[in-house]
Amino acid sequence: MKMSNMLISTLREVPAEAEIESHKLMLRAGMMRKMAAGVYNYMPLGLKVLKNIEDVVREEMNAAGAQEFLASAMIPAELWQESGRWDAYGAEMFRLKDRNQRDFCLGPTHEEVFTDIARNEIKSYKQLPLNLYQIQTKYRDERRPRFGIMRSREFIMKDAYSFDKDEAGLDVSFNKMHAAYVSIFNRCGLDAKCVEADSGAIGGSNSAEFMVKSEVGEDDIVFCTACDYAANIEKAPSTPDMGEKEELKELRKTETPNARTIEELVNFFNCSKKNFAKTLLFNVDGKVIAVMVRGDREVNETKVSNVLGGAVEFEMADEEMVRKATGAAIGFAGPIGIKVDELLVDTEVVNMYNFIVGANETGYHFENVNYGRDFEGKVGDYRNITIGEKCPHCGEEITISRGTEVGHIFKLGTKYSESMNANFIDEDGKSRPFMMGCYGIGITRTMASIIEQHHDDNGIVWPLSVAPYHVTVIPVNIKDENQMKIAEEIYGKLKKMGVDVIMDDRNERAGVKFKDADLMGVPMRITVGKKIVDGEVEFKLRNEADTEVIAIETVASRVEEIFAKNNLSL
Ligand code: ATP
Ligand code: MG
């Protein structure tokens, strides 16, 4: 395509609305524009990259034996009521009514729809296994849409659903998707690591996430420094610190007038955070849940939610709830005499001796508190693992980095098929629920993540596999007929070879054209300038600093060489 015919929307200024590199660069390169919070329009350049990523995903999904489908984004409430998720999904679901007041939603995900398709279309084990996927727009009214298309309210997802007759079959389907995901992210030039993830009430090692390391990521990933263990912090089990055994001292109530935070209490009692057990109150689906962890630890909401059978709304209790449960102001909650629906006690607290807790009375704490003698609760692992703790696999030290989830593979088992009565007839003539798996990739988030990993001060550095264009041909002076003729010839030849090539024939200075090419991240640049008198042009790779001067007749083979180097064919 000739750039004089293209909508080029590059910006020199860094837009104020963007905080992270991928968001800034997508706006600056003119790949997308914001419509509303978390809602974007894709401009031609952005759309090209999206389509390229989609092609990679399609090829790998098809190669893994999955079949493409397209379901409606608008889903009747009845399906969600059958699975029990119409109420459970909460505020993240965009809901609407038709003219007859019937409820619908804009699909945030499609388990219900695909389960419905399976129960209508698949009757016998002979039709199994089956894996259906789609690439489609999803809607989620995120609490905090941010970072451009990293966390948006409308986004493109590839979602796949597998149907098997038994667990062994599901294992095979799951492993195929795992392998397909590894290939997809490799081909997109994305360094994504597969980590163990929380699988909610289903449990087991049934869920894995593909994570890209990123300082702006919203997940914490636990890595072992010695073995290949990697898990989302939501999932990684902690190892309780076994406190030194001490004689139990007499319980004592102490006035602590101005000390309520852990820091203030550390100063007041002149001791370490480890001598405290904090009692945090949560509002979990309207119930008051108290969770006790050692003073220096963090509560793990996923672990807490799982022990409660899976929670929908999980937030800190408000002042009124705290007052009702403790009879005191915020900052003085403790396990002794507290009125809550459930008291959860982290295992580590059971191994502490003579510790300090809130007294459920404004301005007071208890000292010399001991589990078993002074209070009891439901004991378990309710806290986040911390850097330096033991790897759950090999016992060596773990470390933690931030990451962003780009893909998720999940064994659903019969969760949806049972609740929605989706059955098939097995070999022995019995009716059984489908064994299901679901597999998602955020296409738009993948695009942003690729930019996070591939950019420099001048702009995006697209991997050739997903680049919006492979080559840009830049005539330095469009008024020079000879330059234009050679540029046209090169452009025409590359186009014929199947190279996705653009020619910057705009009436702009060469410097402007170079800047735009760099910002847009086109992998190869061919500059047609004064050297044509010697039969030469400049050839430059976006990801390398040097410019080569090559003979005009070798341009095609040079481009072919770069494709081969990237394991791509023309
Ligand atoms: P997160 O923890 O980031 O909210 P999720 O667990 O809600 O993700 P899934 O329901 O597993 O995500 O969705 C599958 C994929 O869709 C994710 O791996 C991610 O790549 C993408 N995705 C999810 N939410 C968003 C969003 N708001 N914006 C862009 N992509 C998203
Ligand atoms: Mg989410």
C-alpha cells in the first residue's frame, strides 16, 4: 500500500492518558483511539496486528484439532441462570433488556453458551472428543479498566471449550492446548511462562496461566530459584514458620490508646511485627469473615475465598460491619469474643506463643494470647507466600515477580455439564455429563504485551511474525523521478513475492518518514536515495542499529533471507 493513501495517525507527543509503554506507543503509532474508559477503536495499523495474531492463533488451534465457531456476544439470561452464574457474576457483567423486558448480557465468557451447544448437538460418545473455539469480542465491566487494552472493558478473546467422555480424554485435550499455547506465544515473539494457577473449588493442578513478566503486571508470580516451579501467588502454598516453643503466660489486657496499626503497635510495645496476630475483617457475599495472620503477613483472598466455597464479592468490611462484629472502632479487632460468621486462623498463628491481638474494645489489646487456650477457629493456609520461603516442590528458596496473564487453560470437569444437564450416551448406554475444559487467550492483551517486550526509545519493534507490514520502502525525495522509479520497482517486486510492503510516497522530509517507520515498528526499511546512481539502496532492520548498503538487485533475496532467519515462509 502507498502511504499517501493511508490514514497515518502518528503522534509526536506522549499522550497524558497513558501510563505504560505499550499504551503510549499504541496511541503514538496510531494503532488505536479511546472511545470511553476501557473502550477503544482499532485504527487500520492496530487492526492489522490483531489480525496477524489471530492468524497465528487460528493456525495453531486448527493444527491442534480444534474447530472454529462463532457464538453470539448477546446471551439470554436463562443460560446463566441454569449455571447459577447470572447472580454470581456480579457487577462485572454488562446486562441489558430487550423491548419485551427479557434479560440478556454481553458475554464476558462463553462456558454456558458452548455447554448449551454441546447438549443440543452431541448425543453420543462417538462424536467425542471435540474442541470448539471462537475469536470474539468480550465485555467485562472491570472495576479498574487501565493500561489501554491490557485491561479494557471490551476486548478480543480466543476462547475454546473441549468436550471429552472421561478424565483421561480431558487430560489429552488439556495437554494439546498447553502445547498449542506454547507454540502460539513463541510464534508471536512473546516470552510467556506457564505457571500453576488457582482452580477455585475444583482444586488440583487443573489450571495453568501463561504469564508475561512485567513490572506493571497485576499478578504476583512465584518462581523457585532452583527448580522449574512457577505458580500464581494465589495458588502457591505457604510454609508456616514454626515458632520457638514458650511457656504460656497469663492473658493480659493492656491499654493502647493511640496504637491501632501494626506499625503503631510495634512502636508502642517495642517488639517485632512477628509478635502480633492481626485479625482482618472481610465482607464476603454479605457475611462477616475474620482472617487471622501473623503481623507481617498478607491475607490471600483466593485461599480464603476457596475455603468458603468460592466467593463472588470480596471486600474489606466497612466501619459499621467492624463495629457490629467487635463492638469497637477499626484497629482493635481480635479473635477473643468476636462476633463473626467465620473465624479463619492461618496455620502459622497456631504455632505462635504469647502474642498480641486486638481486644475488641476501642483502645485495648490483649497480650500473651495463645491459640487453643484463648480462642479457636478454622485453621488453614490463608496467607501469601513471601520471598525467601521454601519452594513447595524442592524446598529451595522462592522469589516473586510481577506478571500479566495472557492465556489461561482450565479443566472445568463436569461443573457446567452437570448444572446445565449436558449429557451424552456412553459406550455402555448410560447417560453421562461431558468432561469439559476451557482455554482462553486475550488477543488484544497479547498485542499490548508484545509491545511491552519489543520496543525502544524510538517506538515499537514488531517481531516479523505479527508486524503490521514487513517492509517499508522510503524514497528520500519523491520529486526525484529516478528514485521514485526504483522505489516503485522494489515495491512492486516485493509485493509480488507476497511481502506485506508499504511505500512512503508522502511529500515529507526523509527524517519524518524514518521516525514514523520506527514508531510503527516496521521490521525492514529500504531507503532509496542518492546511492541509486551506483545501483545501491540502504537496507536497515528495525531491531539492529546498523544500516547496510546493498545492490538493488539483491533486495529481494535479502528480504527472503530475513524471512528464513525468522522461520517464516513467503
Ligand atoms: P485477569 O486476572 O487479568 O482479570 P481473568 O482471569 O479474568 O484475567 P480469563 O477469564 O481467564 O481472565 O480470560 C482469558 C484471557 O482474557 C486472559 O488470560 C486475558 O488474556 C484476557 N483478559 C481477561 N480480562 C481482560 C480484560 N479486561 N482486558 C483485556 N484482556 C482480558
Ligand atoms: Mg478478570
